Amino acid sequence: MKMVSIISRISSTLFPRVSMPAFTMASRSKATLVKPKTAIVMLNMGGPQTTDQVGGYLLRIMTDRDMIQLPVQSKLGPWIATRRTEEVMKKYNEIGGGSPILKWTNTQGRMLTEALDQMLPESAPHKHYVAFRYVPPFTEDAFQEIERDGVERAVIFSQYPQYSCATTGSSLNAIADFYRNREVPSSIKFSLIERWATHPLLAKVFAERIREKLEAFDSRVRNDVVILFTAHSLPLKAVSRGDTYPHEVAATVAATMSTLQVPNPHRLVWQSKVGPLPWLQPYTDDAIKAYVKQGRKHLILVPIAFVNEHIETLHELDIEYCDELAKEAGVQQIERVATPNDHPIFIAALADVVANHLKNGPRLSNQFLTRCPHCVSQRCQSSKSFFKKFIGV
Ligand code: FES
């Protein structure tokens, strides 16, 4: 058995997931035993681990102009965050007191790096770093740790398979902010995976999850169950600017359906709209009600744009739609497909995306460097220029 594999096994025995705070576990497992050679930086928005973090989390979202644009944002953003804190805390309490995003990201990172150690001994040991946008561990924490560890190579890997300027774009702008007044370490070779919406194993894990749920329906109705792919909506303003998110989400849906090969009807619907401005439609809750009115009372919800459970799946989909709304609307049976989490096919997808990237590149894609046709953001402009220099292509 290879040394790194033995170390991984020892570390998971020494530091079992259940008894350690999730974000210290990853740091301890490999870092204290072997100096990592390759960093895998997992970008995501993050979610409050405890209800104490809800206020800060909302404040950071509401004041992030990449994520949301409000008039007089420096005043209105904090005001909205304060007003919503209690209600959002209540929702986190209803799903067990916090978001599981960090737990899942650490599990995925640990399994991914173990797989990479086996697949690519030349770039091993690999170590994952969690870089969240709105809760600890923050993007800057991850980059400080990478520098301290003295890695040779760092792959910045967005955990949003479909790119949006509001999500992955925001995390990348945060990296550019971090290095604005700080020297970029010349000893580390950086590269970026910013989108992987149509990876065949990603489609396969969604297809497997759906297939399992279809089995929960009586065989007499199984082929007529409506499959509703649901993703976080986006303001129409962002769509009109040319954000690629809607068509990338649709591409994942198409790849999943073509892998699944079932006769069921399907639609892509959008959830979690906030504020009064128009967003991408149809909304998930409206679609559920409308299908019931059409007599389609057997439904499956598939969260297609998040790779681990979060408040929008555990509360909005499970409690508000599959329980409360379904009863009120007269749904006969509704099932919600789990997010990929630690499904072995999903871990294989992550490993294949990173291994291909490490072997074949490119280190920075032209697609990323090209701004939206109607982008007027100085931040986007300076961040794209930064990445060109940062990654050195
Ligand atoms: Fe898309 Fe600026 S809004 S690149």
C-alpha cells in the first residue's frame, strides 16, 4: 500500500469526522503528517455552522455587489441583513442548528485528495483547502494557509459546477482582492477550474439519484412522474448582462436526462428569489402548484446546481415545498433527490475533473477571461486582468 494512502487511513482513524470540528479536521489530517505538494482550493459560498454566524453571513451577502446589487448598498445591505437575521436563524434551527456545507465540503475534499493521491503520485500529496465567501474558513484564510504550507501547485476549484458571475465570479474577485496589496507567491503555480457543468460523471450521479427516487413511486405512475430540476434563480438583470449560469444549468439538465434515458417529462424551474425585482422563472413553488392543477400530482425535485445539502434543499425544498406546500396544493406524492454529497460517482467526478486539469490544462480558460457582453463592473475587469498575471498565461 502506498505511503500516502496509509497516512490517509491513519489520519481518518486518529481524527474521526464525528468528534472533530469539521474545518480543523482537514488541516490536521495531512498537513501535520506530510508536507502537501498540490493544493486543491474548494470555493463555495458557505453557510452558517451555528445560528451565531447567521448575522455575519447575511451581512456579507447583502454587502457583496457581485452577489446582489442594491441601491445605497452600504446602508441598505446591513439594514436588510439585520432585519432578516431572526427569521433566517429560525430556519437554521429547524434544520438542526446550522448548515452542513462545511461538513460535506471537507468530506468531499478528503475523499477527492485521497483519490488524487492514488491517481497522480507525481503531484501527491494533495491537500484540500476550503475557501468560503461568507463564513469561515474565508477565501483569505485558505490562501494564507496555502502559502504557509509552501505548496508547489494550487488548483482553484469552484464547487459550483455552473459558472455565475454572482457566485464563482464573486469568490474569484475575493481572491483578486486578497492579493491586491500583497505579493503573489512566485513559488506556487496556480490554475483555475471555474466550470464543469457537463462532466459525464456529474450527469451520472444526478441520473443515479433520480433513478433511485423513481423506484419510490408505484410502477403504474412511474413513467408519468414529472422531474423538476430546480436551481437557485438569478435576477433578470444579470441574465441580460450575459451571465452564463442559466444555459450552463440547462446543459447539466440535458446531460442528466440523456444519461438517465427515461420517458418522464422534465422541466427546469428556479427557486429562492429575493427582493421585488424580476428573476428567472418559472419558480419552483409555482410550478408545483401549476402541475397539480394540470392533474400531474406525482413529482420529483432535483436540486441541480448545488453539490451538497444546504438551507435551500433542507428547508426550502424539504420543509416548505415537499411538506407544507405539497399538502396545501394536493400533491399525491413528491420526492426530493439528495444532492451529490459523498456519492462515490460524485467523488470520481471531482477526481476526474481535477486529474484532467492537472494533466491537460488549460491553467486558465478563455471562457473565464471573456467578460459578459454587458458587464460594466470595474471589479470584473480588474479581476480578469489580475488572473491573467496571477496564473501567468
Ligand atoms: Fe459577468 Fe462582469 S458581470 S463578467
